[in-house]
Amino acid sequence: MLDLASLGNVYHTILQVLTTSLPGSGMMVVLAATTSGWGGKTVMLDYPVYDRAARFAKDRYGVSLRKFVNDYLGTALKKEELLEKKTISSYLGIVTVNGDEIFVKDDKLEDVVRIKYDRTINSLRCTRDGADTCVHVAYCLASYELGRLNIT
């Protein structure tokens, strides 16, 4: 007879072995771990994200999706921690992202600066000074919100 802990391990082992889709959910199991195995938690991704990330990890870096996700998230968290400690982030902050623009609050200027994706140079440009290398653009390039820009 299985106790609840053993039943949970069996369930997670089955998920780990199958790594299959959940019917009708539009989601896919990426990682499912046993408590006695390699550890971790179950992570769910939408199919399009799963497919893109798996192909990207394999084609660009030649690694598994698991390794890619762990490395990528670890790096992203380090970057966020560094941004919080740097002087630049003590007076800059993202207000919002709208289409192909990021709005940055600059406490030194006491203003909100608009950073726009410039398709002619395939980069960001500050609408305040016209530069693509100013502190506002650099802050946006290092921010998580960069991924929310609509630049298709």
C-alpha cells in the first residue's frame, strides 16, 4: 500500500517520464521532479513559448531546455539584482511599455522620458535627446521590460 508521499512521488515520476501535454490546456510540462530525484518543481509553459525556447536552446547553445531555463533565469535574476544596486537605477525606473515604446521615469530630470524602437537602426532611441546610447536607452536595454516591446 502506498502512503501519500509515495503516491506523490509516483505521480511526479509519471509526469517526468511522460513530459507530455495536458489535453486541452494549451500548456506543456517542462520540468516535473520527484522529491528523491534531481529535485525541482513543475513549470508550465504555453506551447508557443515551449517550442520557441526548446528550439532556441538547442540551435543556439546546444543545450537542453532544462539547462537553458535554469541558466537564463539565473542570469536574469543576477541582472535584476545588479540593476537594483547600481546608481543608475536609484533615479531611473520603468513606468510602462506601450507598443514599441518604453516610458522611463527619471527622478534627476523630474520627468518621464520616452524611449522608442527605431526600425531604421534596429535599436532603441531616446526621444528626449535623440541618442541611442544615452543612460535611458542603456537602462531599457538592461531591463526585463525590453522583452515586452512590440517590435514585429
